[in-house]
Amino acid sequence: MDIFDKCYKSPVVKVAKYLINNNIYPYFRTVESGQDPEVIVQGKRMIMMGSNNYLGLTSNWRVKTSAIRAVQKYGVGCVGSRFLNGTLDIHEKLEEEIAEFIGKEKALLFSTGMQTNFGIISAIVGLHEYVIIDEYDHASIIDGCRLSFGKMMKFKHNDMDDLERVLKLIGSEKAKLIIVDGVYSMEGDIAYIPGIVNLAKKYNARVMVDDAHSLGVMGKNGRGTASHFGLVDEVDIIMGTFSKSLASTGGFIAANKDVIFYLKHISRILIFTASICPSNIASVRTALKIIKTRPGRIKRLWKNTRKMTEGFKALGFNTGKSETPIIPIIVGEDEKVFQMWKLLYEYGIFTTPIVSPATPPGRALLRVSIMATHTDEQLDRTLEAFEIAGRELGVIDTNRPWIKRRKFHYDMFTMKQLREWMGKLWR
């Protein structure tokens, strides 16, 4: 038995090679430009509908200028962990600004969003303690639970009756932490924080919310899901990332000062990882300032979100329970999702296919994410492309009257060529 056997025989490898051989492999596409509403992918100009750059700040001149200045002052890296030589004054300033923005006593930075969840959960949840998660929680939460010495239990997605069942099973006397995503990254729906908080109080549990996709999107001035429900004080730990609305890389936790002090001295992920680069810190600080002082970006994001949600529904697409700029186009079978991704790619629309196990079997989807900087023309062209692709694949009713039908600005197949191409794909 060779330990590398799995590298040759894994079902995942076989599926990936099948997709590559059939020219419908959607992953590791090379982007040759900034993460803007339009990007260059392998030499082709496309509308970006798969980015988490919700506020469009990655190319903002103020954000980029602050990164350049930080490199000039501090260099390109910190070459050490926060615990030893890697704490700069701008790390501490950002922690103060994050704590004030979120509404908690203290904040603590981690080098990536995934490491943030690893570092929090593995340090907080100990032996003979419980961590309770929504079945749709992000992989970083699941893997963080696996790193802890506690017992992980799941409840059905956003189902308060099932959460109470799990809490009853554990009992009020056991130490436990409930963790949910504020906005679920694949389905785009919102965690029911009021119900979770009420049950946590009833059964003596603590609550943590992962606001990776909520920060800059939900709540007062983009302060997140707890702010959206007016429950910042009732949520014990708020986690967030910098790689979405804040246009950089890294993550944070905001909580009371005692929890933060404990994590600074216990979290192995924090202690043994190099701290965030100066340019990333400076970028986040400037992006945060823009979010706080320029609320128009969030308003434009929601205007675009409403336009696209209503547009997809008018075309007959199933968008699930999405209430946010993450709009799932639920297609069903994995293979059909890849086919639809391919058609859209040929039309010049960059989307993200999500298949099992990231979604339940039979619920494969295209994850569309909206940006504040998308123009009406870009959004209209996207809807047109989805309408043609959806009709070709039978994802939407082919007898439905056309909503819009005009010539695309990108090089595209004719309908005859599309049918010929699809025939070859199915064979």
C-alpha cells in the first residue's frame, strides 16, 4: 500500500480529470487583472459575478495608496508572530478600530479568516465541552471544531426546533458554544440570530457568529448580522474576515476583554503564525474608514442586489431563500451546473459552480455574488446570458416569454452553434 495511492485513485481526482477532458472544468481559472466588475480571464474580458468584493474596494485608489505607504514605512512583511516580534503599532490601532466598529470591548487579529475560526474554536472549546453548529456552517468552522477537544453536534439549517432538541440533549449544566454563519456563503440566507440568542439564554450556552459575508453588507453601516437584529450585546463572539468587503486578507475576533486576553495567550494558531503584512493592515484600515464614512456604497450594493434577485426570479430561476448579495441559482444536478457554467463562460460571464459535498446532493448551484460597482449594463447583460443558458439547458421554462433579447457585447455562439456544442457535450 502506497500512501500516494489516493492521489491517483481518489474519486475527486477522477471527476476533476473528467471535467478537464470534457472542457467543462471551472476551477483555477487564471485572472489577469484586478478584482473589478469586469476582469480578464485567460485573455478574455468577462463580467465578474463570482467575487466576494461586495463593495468594490479592492481597486479603490485610497485603499491602494495606503497599502503602498505601509510598505514604504514597514516593509513587506512582519517576519514573526504577534506573540513575539510581529506586533506593529498599526495592528493594535486596527484592533481598536474593529472593536469600536463592531461594538465590543476588544478585538484580536488573525492572519486569515480560516485561521481565525481555527484559532478561536480550538482554544475556547475544551475536553468534555460542546460546540453546536448549523449544518450549513462554513468549512472553517467545521474544521475548527475538529481541532478542538470538544464534541461537535449539528442542527438542521436555521431550524430553531432542532437546535433546541440538541441543546436539551446536552443539558443546561454542560459548557457549550453555538456557532453560526451570519450570512450563509452558498445559499445567501441569514441566520436567525434572535431565536439562537433566546435558546442560548434558556440553556446556558454562549453564541458566536461568523460575519465573514455580513461585514460591510448587513447591519448599521455594515456592522454585521448581530447589528442587523440589534443584538450585538447578546452575541458573545463576533468573527469577521478582511477578504470580502474589506478588500484585503486576514480575520478578527471581537469579544469581551477577558476572552481576548485568554486567546492571546492560548491560541496556538495565533502564537505560531506570522502576523498580517503591513500592506494588508493599512488596506483594511482605509477600507473600514470608507465603509464608515461613505454609506452610499452599501446602498448601491443593495440596489444592485434587489435588481438581480428580482431579475432572476422574473426569468423563472430558483434562488432559494437568499436575502443578500449572494444569490444561488439552483440548478439541481452537478453535471448540469458545469454545463451551465460553461455556457455562461462562453458568453463572458464569470460565475462559481457549487456542487456536493459543498451543497446537498441534487442541489448543485451557481453562486452569483453582486458588487456595489456593477453597472446596470453589466447586470442586464448578465441576466440576458442567464436567460439564454437557462433555456438551452431546460433550467427555466422554455415556453416562458422572453424577458429581454438583444445582441451581446461579447463574442458568443449563435443558437445553432450552441445546440451543436451542447449535443457534443452530452454524448
